[in-house]
Amino acid sequence: MRIAWAFTGAGHLLLESVVELEKLSLEHKVTVFLSRAGEEVLKMYGLFNRVKKVTGGYYRELALEREQEYSYPITGRLSMGRYKLLIVSPTTSNTVAKIVHGIADNLITNAVAQAGKGKVKTLIIPVDLEEGDVDTVLPSKLELEKCENCQPCKAAAACPQDAIIPGTEINLLKCSGCGTCELTCPFQAISGGKIITIYMRYLDVENTRKLTHLNGVSVLENPNDIEKHI
Ligand SMILES: Cc1cc2nc3c(=O)[nH]c(=O)nc-3n(C[C@H](O)[C@H](O)[C@H](O)COP(=O)(O)O)c2cc1C
């Protein structure tokens, strides 16, 4: 079966999404679409290479929004019904808001619009499901209260991406999530995978509810639920 899988720029449910993508790719031809933020965030969490690894070949392409022009011709495959299924997981509140308002101005929202036109079933796994507190995981973070501001900074010297600004922060746009810094800092001043609690806004949850009224779209709570729909 041909499946299109779109990643948007959410850290929440990201690892779970990559694990499901890996499973599906064993049995199906999966084309992966990444929004610009999706690509950045996958790198920050050290998951980009895992996604890249399952791609390669016809209908197994890795389609990067940053490499596309403004008309997103690859999404024409969806309007022509060339895929059995489109999965968007994880889906940011930004992308959900655009979808429910019919906006199709980037690779992922365009893919959803074209899937609707090609009657391709779409599964959306939004990160904002219910109002209230939700635990989510952060990428690598410099914990300043533990940082001894060593001169020179061993973690900065070891970072292959030159992403660490000693005594200040990690430049996440350079970080590839490899974790070398965590292993190198003698003061354990870099955390990886720290859990924080964030609040889901009413507006975003309301937009998710509106998604459930769209024709051809099913909203799932977790990437683990995808297999039941295939
Ligand atoms: C580390 C990191 C994690 C993020 N996690 C989320 C998230 O869980 N949910 C969300 O809605 N936005 C999250 N964002 C913000 C989105 O990436 C941002 O709104 C982006 O513009 C979304 O673009 P897209 O919907 O086109 O992918 C995160 C950003 C960063 C840097």
C-alpha cells in the first residue's frame, strides 16, 4: 500500500510518530513530507536520521518543504488518488488551525487539501486534544544553574554542530540532537528529554474538535492507534 506521512513541527508525540512510521515502512511504501518546522524539530530531538533512513526510492521519497516551490507539485499525487492514506502525525496547533480554515499554503496543509480532493482518507494526530495540563518532552537544554562556565567549555568543543553557546544556551537551529554534549559536560549541565508541563489552550482544542467534522478526516489520539485504521 502507498501511504503519505506528514510531520509538522511538534515535539509532543514526535518519538511515538517516528516509531510508527518505522513499523509501517516495513510493509508499505511510505512517502514522508516534512514541514520546515517539522524538519527542524526532528533534528532537535535527534530523530531526523531515523526518518531519513526509512526513505529512498520511488514513492518512498523524503519531501522537504524547504526544497519545494510554492505550488507543491508533489501533493498532486494525493489529488490523483495515488496514495491509499495520508497520515499527519504529530500535527501542530498551527497546522490544525490552517486545515480547519481551509488554508493550504504549505506542503502539509496543501497535502491535506489535495487528499480531500482525491478522496484519500486522512488520519490526523493532533497534539492539542483536551484543554488542561499536558506533559511534554524538551530537546537538549543547557541548565544554567548547573553550568560552571568552564573555559574552555568541553561540551561546546565536542559538539559536532557548533550549537553550544558556552554559559548561555544551545542554538537549537544548529543542534542535531546527538546527545554528545550531555555525555561530555562534567557538571551534567545539559539535560536531554526533560519533561515539562504545558497548558493546552481552548482555542487550539476547539480547532481540533472542528477537525472531526471534516469529510474524509479521522482524528486519532495517539500514533499507536494508526495501525488499527490500516
Ligand atoms: C522544540 C520545539 C517543540 C515544539 N513543539 C510543539 C508542539 O508540541 N506543538 C505545537 O503546536 N507546536 C510546537 N512547536 C512550535 C511549532 O514548531 C511552530 O508553531 C511552527 O511554526 C509550526 O509549523 P508547522 O505547523 O508548519 O509545522 C515546537 C517548537 C519547538 C522549537
